[in-house]
Amino acid sequence: MTTRQIRDRWGDSLLTVLTVLLLVMMFVVAPLQALGLFEFQVFELLLAVFLVGGVFVMSGSALAVVTMLVALAMIVTGAILRLRSLRSSTLICSPAPGFWSASRWR
């Protein structure tokens, strides 16, 4: 089956699934991700991959897929940088260095 045949046969259903997927990403996953739960970052990446595939089937355009893949790469880069900043901020904000520097001046 070609993408054109899939689009003709499943087009309306696929649009509904993509809409529900987008709603879940915006109103369920994004708020939970904002709370700092790492599991939802992974879940968001998986949903984004499905979204890219659905957009490719619906549009049939290579330009749309390239654009979505660039956006997906930016999401992955942001997630990696966020994880790195969490690790470094944990080290910087721990009370031990402040205690050490305060005890040093006595």
C-alpha cells in the first residue's frame, strides 16, 4: 500500500488520532513534564515520533517530514540540556558547598 492509498482510506481517522494525540501532549503530558517528572519527557518524545509519522502520511510531503524531524531534534536537544542542567544545579544548590565556605571563614 502506498501512502496515497493509506491517506485515502484512513485520512479522516488519522486526523482524529493526530488531534487527540496533540491534545494529550498539550493538556496531559506538558503539565506533568513541567512538574519535572522525567518519565513524561520520554513519553512526549514517543508521542512526537508518532506525530511525525502521522504528519508524513497525511501530507505526503518530504518537506513536512524534514521540518518535523528538525523540530524533533530540537526537542531531544532541549531534553538533554535540561537533564544536564538538573544535574549541575543539584550540585551547585546543595547545602554542602555553602556550609563549607561559611565554616572556612570562621
